[in-house]
Amino acid sequence: MDVFVYGTLTEPERVAEVVDSFVFVGPATLDGLRLVEGRYPTLAPGGETAGRLLRTEAVDALDAYEDVDGGLYVREAVPLDAPDDYPDTAAVYVGDPDRLDADATWPGSGPFAGRVRSVLDDRDVRVRLTPRDPV
């Protein structure tokens, strides 16, 4: 699975502590969500965020690291703009700003996960693989 990472998981040493096997595919940009700092970094509607595209099959380990079962973060799939040999989507982890003391608002009512999904469905949120500069 390809995962857009934008916080601590952009650091190879940290990723190696979480999963056994991974590769950074390259730099990427998340269009439609902006980085917001809190206790841990998270995302909010609008803008764009620079990060990396991480490839790993250890989704359960990433979910545990992001405390998906506890509701701290949700994992959602968004379209991935990349060459044909890449998947059509990339996963994105979005942290609950209320629980992270982050200055962000997700519109709508109801549970956080539902509000995130609604924004992703209503807006053109996508991950774009960033071309590397020629050497």
C-alpha cells in the first residue's frame, strides 16, 4: 500500500521502528489538505501539504502507530496522481484536531471519521507524486 506521510513517518529511522519492510517512493504533495501542528501533526481542509509517499504492506502496524482503533487518527484513501505502474489511491492518516489540541475544523456534524470522509468526497483532495529535479 502507498501511504502519504507528512509528520514523524517521513523520518526513515521512525518508520523502521514501526514497520519491518518499507520504501520511500519519493516526494509527494497532498492537494486539498493543509498541515496543522498540535500535540502531533494533523491535517485540515484547504491548502496543500508536502510529504513523502511511503510503500509498505504493514498497514496494521501503521494503524496501531496512529491509534486508528482508539480514534486518534483515521485512515482514508484518496486518489493518487502518479505514473501508470502506481496504485490508483494512497492512504492518508488524519488526526482528530480536538484530541490533538490542533487549531483545525472539519465541517459537518457527527463523528470525526464521517466528517473527514465527507470533505474528501466533496473536494478534490488527492496525492500528487512530486517530480524529482534532474541530477
